[in-house]
Amino acid sequence: MENIGKGDESPTEESEYDKNWWVTEAMRRYGGSFVKELGKLCRHADRQNTAKLKATFPEYWGKYSALVDKAKRAVAEEEREIK
């Protein structure tokens, strides 16, 4: 996992960093060319720049937040296939 706003979160709940990572994973998997690149860009952004990107593109953030569970299932399936 790259930068995407990494911080000090409680290990017992999904951190903001993890939430952001999964949204960017959904962007990279299911987005068009622009959204895929936005997902890549977010992966390299620090916390401040991640917040700027989320504020600038809230419609994409919302749309791909809704696809996080689908992305998690896809990653889990890929990991099962590897084993």
C-alpha cells in the first residue's frame, strides 16, 4: 500500500488509510481511463493532497466507495486462485 493519507489509526477498526486504499483499488479496477489514473494519483498522495483530491472529485469518490466491497471480493478471489 502506498501513501494515500497514511496516519495513526486504531488497529481495531479500518483506518482512513485503508478506506482510501480500497476506494482507489475500486477506481483502478472499475474506472475509465481518467478514474484509473486518479486512483493511481491518490495512491501517491499524502494525507493533505488526498483530501484535496477527494474534495475536487467527490462524485468519483462516492461512486467508487460504493464499489469497495466488490473490489475486496475480487482481491480475495485472486488471492485464493494464487494459493
